[in-house]
Amino acid sequence: MRKKIVAGNWKMNMNLQDGVALAKEINSALTADKPNCGVIICTPFIHLASVAPLLDQNIVGLGAENCADKEKGAFTGEVSAEMVKSTGAQYVVLGHSERRQYYKETAEILKEKVQLALKNGLKVIFCIGETLEEREANKQNKVVKAELDGSVYNLTKEEWKNIILAYEPIWAIGTGKTATAEQAEEMLAYIRSTVAEKYGKEAADDTTILYGGSCKPSNAAELFAKADIDGGLIGGASLKCAEFKAIIDAWKK
């Protein structure tokens, strides 16, 4: 059975003290009322080492929002996959549309990052998705397939077991627009079919694919009810414990 997961992506929010407080609050809420799915919080780099010891990582996993495409060396301001792993984090988000758009991360750069993350024992939440323009031109399948081909479909079958995919229609991130549950399911089913072509049906059935893009308490249950949607990559709503927990609880409905 593939794993159901709700992952929070804090983005560039929360100073250290507020982040530590939020992590504690999430941990105690979920320790008291065990979730029906895997839960991960992905925090800015500065929080990782402080937050790791506060979490029961059997209940709440910890991830970074990025890592460098180089192993180590004279790369001022960068944080390597090895450093991320050494904090106690287990996951890393790579390929987020904001990294691709604002920091010009190419398929080639992301390919390097994925390799280094896996080499250092991190599991990768790999993001893919199309812009509004691409969606309106009906190019979404082509765009998403190219992103997978360019950065992760070079992995071995064994390496693939450490990949979680997250489909995020860029036009639905922080815009309040959400893909309908039907649009999301259609895309995730297509993505799963490309995994099956590449790695076989069994691997495709085992691959967790999340939906990201304005997933909130009001629409989570409807999205999660779809056959191919295995959970969510949650932005804004992961910054408030009650909202994040309400999304996690959608798996109990």
C-alpha cells in the first residue's frame, strides 16, 4: 500500500522562536490525536537542528525546503544535502515552482540536487507542475513529463523508492484558485501512468503522489477522496496548527 502523506511547506516564514513553537504545537496535537497518514513539516534551514529533537519522527517527519547542487566547498550561502541530513531531517523538497521561477533552477540543476539528496539518505519530495499559460494551451501533460524526464527519470528502480512526487499547478499556488478535484485527479493519474511506463506498474502503484496548490481544510476531503491523490503539499495552511491538523484529519473522513 502506498503511503498517504500530508506535508507542510513553511516557505520563508516563521523566525526561529515562532517556528520552534509551531513545531511543538503540531507535534503535541498529533501525539494526542494520532494521524491516519504520514505527516512531514518542511521548514527553513535555520529551524531544522532546533526542531528535529522536538518531534516524534514516527509521527511527524522533518524536511528541508531545498539543498545545494554541490557536495561541499566554496559556495557561500549554500546548504548541502549532507548538512540537511546531519540536522536530523529525513526529507527535502526539490523542484518547487518558486525555486524554478525565482532562482532559475533548471532540470539539470535539479537532477544534481536529487542525486546528492539520495546519496545522503534523504527522501525527496519532487515538485512538478504547469503555469496558467501552459494549462490554457493544453500543454500540462507535456510540461510535467519533461520535468520528470529532465530530473528524476534517470534514477534506478531502487533509487525511485525514495521519491515522493508533488503535482502543483503553478496557477493554483497562493492564488486561492484550486484545481478542481477532477482536474487534480486527471493529472495525478497521468503522472502515475508515466511512472508505470518508466518503472513498471508495481512501482507506479507504490509511488506516493501529492497535490499541492491551495489545498485547505474546506477542500482536502474532496481531493483526498480521489483514487490517485495520496495527500497534499500544503503551503499557507501549514503555518497554523489547527488548519494543518484539519487537513490531516481529512484522512479520517
